Amino acid sequence: MTVHLAGNPAEIARCYPVVNQLRPNLTREDFVGQVLRQIRRHGYRLAYLEQETGVVSCLGCRPTEHLAWGKILYIDDLVTLPEYRGSGFGTRLIGWAKDFAKAADCTQIHLDSGLSRVEAHRFYQAHGFEVRSLHFYVQVVR
């Protein structure tokens, strides 16, 4: 399975139906624009795998630095179309992320996952991820 990187609007748009499973609040146009901004401003990478039917699995990530952890790779998004789950696509993308993290001199990989995504939590733990904290946020009113 060859991992591809989406870098232009057409490639990013091809990933939309997959990422939309995880981010249904985004329109195709908003998704493409947001990914392009994140690539330019934050070194975001959108990796994907495809079959004859098209893109079936995507992983979005970015190297970042924090006082708490040093240089890490943060996975923003990891999603596989439901009919392809359990077929090794997520595992392949996690392997790619680990290789990318090493090449970028990151010492850890971090991600957040919604509390209701129990199957995803099992997947992450099966791939060596540990639950270390709770993530809190507050909406800022503009």
C-alpha cells in the first residue's frame, strides 16, 4: 500500500469524502481551503491510501513543539471509510506517521480522540498509544 501526500487542491478534494466521516461540519470548499492554510502555516501533511474506488483512508498530522513534550508529531485526523475498516489501512498510515515522526526528529506522537469513539481507542492502544490525559477546551466568543 503506497501512502500518498495530498498537496494540491485536487488531491485534497479527493480526500474530502473520507475526512468528512470525521469532520461533517466542513464543506468540501472549506476543507480544501483549511488544509491548504494548514500546509502553508503549520507544516500539515495529509496522507492517504486509495483503492480502485478512490481514497479510502486519510491521516492528517503536523510536527509541533511544546514545553511539556518537546518536538512531537500531532495527528489531527485519522479515518478510514467504514467498509474498509479492519483491512490494514489505518495500521499502514500509523506506520507511515511513525516513520515521518522519526524523520522529523519528533520524540513522540500525540492525538486526541472523542470519548465516544471506543473502537478507535482500541485501535490506538493496539498500536502502542497510551491514555495519559484528558483534553479540556472552552469556546471563545468573538
